[in-house]
Amino acid sequence: MNSVLNRLQSISRSFQSLPLWVRIWIAGWLVPVNAASVFFLDTPIGFWTAISAGLVGISNTWLAFRLRGLSRALAFPHLAVWVPLCLVIAARLSGPDAETMGRAEFLYGAIVLATNTVSIGFDLVDAFRWIAGDRSVPGPGASEQA
């Protein structure tokens, strides 16, 4: 139990050490937009966003626990999941179903698509930096390499 608490504290310190705008982006926009999928589970966009958010949440939680913080390695699950999700949403928003789709699903889909496309841009930078050797984990008490 003590080990779990220590890891949670390391993850919290890692998150708190990020620039304010990054913390606002993650906790104030990215996570809430994707978590809002629970209100749209009866729509294809809501269903697939919920599945995707769950996959990213599980994989990135595991990575954060393993690495004791928020490494650039967390970009890889985002890329593996957000890219296909964005393609599915773009196809639905621009395909034949777009005309019969409810306004709420269309608007939510557009918001998720825009949000996760921006996330993909940030994640590409982080993934390339991780591949180039930047394996640091921000925050005091975090592991030195990820």
C-alpha cells in the first residue's frame, strides 16, 4: 500500500511540475472532453470515444505508475488510439450519416475531433523527442529515465 501511495505522490508531483498551460490543457480540456463521451454512449461517436478514452486511460495510468510520473512515452498510447478515433469521427461527420445525425452528436464529434487532433500534434512532438532519447520524467522523485 505504501508503494502505491508513493507512486501516486510521484505522479502528482510530476503533473504539478508541468507548465500551467499543459495542466489546464490536460485536466481542464482534454480529459473532460473525452470523458463527456459517457453522455453520448447511445451514439457511434460517443461509444467509440468512450472505448478510446478507456484504452488511453488504462494504458497511460499503467505507464505513469510504472515510470512514477508523466513521461513523453505517454504519447504512444494517444497516437495508437486517437489517430484511428479521429479517422472514424471524420468519416462519420463527413459521410452519408452526417445529414441524419443528431445535432448534439455532430457538435460533440466536432469537438472531440478538434481536441484529439491538437493532442495528436503535441503527442507527435513528444514521441519524436522520446525516440530521440528524451526519456526524462518531470517532477521531483520521478524516475530519471522512462
